[in-house]
Amino acid sequence: EGLAVAVLDTGLRTTHVDFAGRVPAQRNFTGDDGGDAAKVTDGSGHGTNVAGIVAAGGNHTGIAPKAAVIPLKVLRNDGGGSFAAIRDALQWVIDHREQYGISVVNMSLGDSQNLASDAGFAGDEVRKRIATLRAAKVPVVVAAGNAYYQHKAQGMGYPAIARETTSVGAVYDAPIPGGMKYRSGAEAYTTKAGQITPFSQRLHVSKCKACATDVFAPGAPVTSSGS
């Protein structure tokens, strides 16, 4: 309560009861809705689902149900987007974090690469802004990536691979009878609490200590506001 999370995603269904009275600001960095900066219409549901995991406080209960939610639409309704939009949204957070009490940024997105280090991103503009927020003690939490099955090797996508992020992999939180199958072809024959999902990318400290996956959290299946 009294703090805010900036969710960089496909937007937000701001009328959802889960976020009633807790959306103090919003901004669109895509061409959706005619490029209207004031509209963050979530035609995908992904951004609403992610925001609910973080801060739902109505039909669902998120991790921080009294926190304010600031949707920054950087992905189109079809799920595509640009890193220029992400860069500009991060700059918006830098410029407005004190005004809105933004204490954390969430980015459940990535480029599907499988990188073992951040060596090639020294001058990257997105990384620079993530580093600026980290220095201000505002963590930028980024999904490690969902392409482990395709790559079948340790690594993470960009921007999760940047050491200045807080990278997050997905685990199960309880056994699921019959296991789980995914559209990518990934399959979990067994599941248990703490078991890494077969789609979640991950990077061990033995591969790159500075860039290793920072934390794992329940990530499948999850019922949330966009479901």
C-alpha cells in the first residue's frame, strides 16, 4: 500500500474490479488505438493477467493487492512490439517514479534468444535504463524466457540476461495429476513444488555468475485477472 508497480506489457483492462481505484497513470507506447498515448487497451489479456499476479485485489488476490498499478503498453494486442517502446517506457518510469511511488518494474517479455552472458549489450539503451533504475533501488523484474524446450540448453532471453535485471524462471507450486503439455511441444511428465517447468529458460551460476537466473517462482499454471 502506498507503492506502485509499473507493468510493461500488452496494456491493462483498467475497468477490471481487481484494479478498481488503483490505476493512477497509464501510457501507450505502441501504434494500437491509433497510437493514442492515453489508451492502454489490452486486446490480448496477457498484460491484465500479469498485472493481476502482481497486484490483483478484487475477484483475485495478487502478491501486493493494495499496490497501485501503472500499465505501460509496450506490446501490441498481437503480442509483438519493439525494444524502442520498452526503452521509452523505462525512461517514463525514470522520469515519473517519484511522482507515483513506483518501487518495482515488471516485464514479462523477451526476445526468445538463449544467451549465456550479457557481453554484447554494453551500450544497449534498454540496459542503460534498467541500470539507472537499479541504481535508484527500483528493481526491474524480467521473465527469464519461455524457450528452453526449443533451445534445449541453458540460457536466458534479452533483456533478462542483463545482470542489472532481476531475472525470474518458472516453477510449479504443487503436483499436477497427469503432468503438463504445452503448445511448444514441451512436456512435464511429473510435477512437484519447486520443479522447473520444461519451457522456462534458466542459467546456472556455473555458466555466468553475474548473469545467472536470480529467482524462481510459481509460473504455471496460474489463474489471474486475464484468465
